[in-house]
Amino acid sequence: MNGKARATRWRERQVADGGKPIGVTLTAQAAQALESLQSVRRWSQREAISLALEFAAGHPEFLSTRNAPPLSMDACEFDSTSRRIEDLEQRIEQVEAMLARKKEEEQQADPENDAREAKAALIAFTAKQMLEHGERMSRVQLYGLARQHNMPVPPTQHEYNVFISYHMDMIRDMMRRLRERTH
């Protein structure tokens, strides 16, 4: 009697705290799940059922509609896995976007390197043209050819002439190396 009175008092306290006493008959699958939870987690029937209901209330995406069959654990695992995959895909997109921004910033942040590359390309082009057409080729012709080939030339003929004069030693060295490769 003492055990029964203690359980009765405990139930009364639960009801007083907002709990609701219910009688439940479980399906075979639900009974098996309850037994599994009790053995693995060491939960009482009340704790297992209460926690399952609290979980279901907190995750309405796991609840099925009236006419649909209830979700199995496989469906829950699939849903969880698909959410993880979506999350990983979003993270990958964010990392790719960050890398693209960083690459763009690096390209914009290095105008000196671009200028060096443009200078080297123009010197190489001029050396090849002078080797092919002779060193006495008109600079006006060189300037026109460079513009036709979309080379990075200075905006005016005068600036191009100054560039050629300033870098003539490098152009001649490159012409010599090109001649050596062909012979």
C-alpha cells in the first residue's frame, strides 16, 4: 500500500505541475522502440514516451499527416542526412564564393605584376617583329602591328618610341636568343 500511495502522490504532483495522465496502448513497432530506449538509455516508460513526444513537438517535420503512413526511422535518418548534405552544399558555395572574391582581389591588387607582364609581352613582340622584318623597320609600322595584335602598347606613338629606345638593349638580346634557337 505504501508503494501505491507513493506512486499516487507522484502522479498527483505531476498533474499539479501541468502534466496529463494518459493510458497508452502501443503498436508492436512502438513497443519495440520503447524497449530499445529503455535498455539503451535506462529510461522509464514515462521518460521515454515523454521525451519522444517532446521531440516530436519540437520537430514537426517528422510528423506525418493523417492519411500518410507514419515516418519510419529510415525516413528520419534520410531527412537528417539530406539536411546535412544541403548544409554542406551551402558551406561549399560560401567557400567557393570567398575564394573567387579573394582571387579577384589578388588580381586587382597587383597592377605592378600586370605592368611587368605587359612590358615583357611588348618587348618579346617587338623583338620577333624586328627579327622578322629587320631592325630598321619603321617604329610606326611596329606600333601599328602591335595594336593590330592587341599588344599592351602605350597610348601614343611617341610613348611607344620612347619605350623602344629605352628597352632596345633588351630587345636586341631577345633577338639574339631567338636567332640562336632557329640556327
